[in-house]
Amino acid sequence: MTEEQARELGRKSGREAGPGLVTFWYKKFDLENTIKAIGKVGMLGLDCRMEENEDQVTAYVDALPSSTLLPPLKLVTKTPR
């Protein structure tokens, strides 16, 4: 899967699964419940900080790199000449 294909899959999942998840947990899809759902990231043991202003809500999630998200490292050995 290319990086662009992975990004598109993420966008599609967010559009389709996100509202369904919020509705499942809180019975109503609205901004307040969406913010609550984003806050559930803390259940994974990750720090989640949100900043609000009159135009947007920004969520910052600190996560460690996952070996399942990154390609395996390729070890390179060089022999002296």
C-alpha cells in the first residue's frame, strides 16, 4: 500500500466510521460529543491535549512510533576496504 493510499483509507475511515463511533458512544453526533470521543485517546495511555478557539478545535496526541505503522528498518553493514 502506498503512503497516499494509506492516507486516503484514513480519510475515508474518519468520514465514515468516526460519526458512527461518536453516535454509538453518545447517541448523538455533535461537536461536544466528538470532542469527548477524541478525549478517549487517553484510554490508550497517550497524552491528548485540545486547544479551542472560535473557529476550530485542534487535538494534539503524543504517541510513540509503532512498529506496525513504520516499515521495518533495513540494516546496512559496510566492510572496510
